[in-house]
Amino acid sequence: VALINVPMWSELFCENSDALCARIEEFEHSLDKIKTAVRTHDFDALCEILSAARENKLSYLAELE
């Protein structure tokens, strides 16, 4: 990140602020679910979250082939 073209990326972020903020909020929600599961030692929830993430990654990689 430190070697990016700062003005260009700042402009892109501003031009796409609605979509970017929506994705950031989705990411925050996902992190909150993980944090809650970790904090409460909810093994089953963590397995579910990590399994879903694994499946999403495998699906994404399959689409690239």
C-alpha cells in the first residue's frame, strides 16, 4: 500500500465512495462476526465462518480456470 500512487487512489476512492463504503461495511460486519465467535470461544460458529470462507475461495478459484 505504501508504494501506491496516492492522488490516483484517493481520487478513485472518492469517485466510488458509495460502493467502497458499502463493501467496507460488509467487511466490518464479517469481522464483527469473527470477533464475537473468537471472544465467546464459539467453536461451531468459527467452523461455520471458516468453512464458508473456504468454499467462497474455492468457488472463486474455480471461476478463474
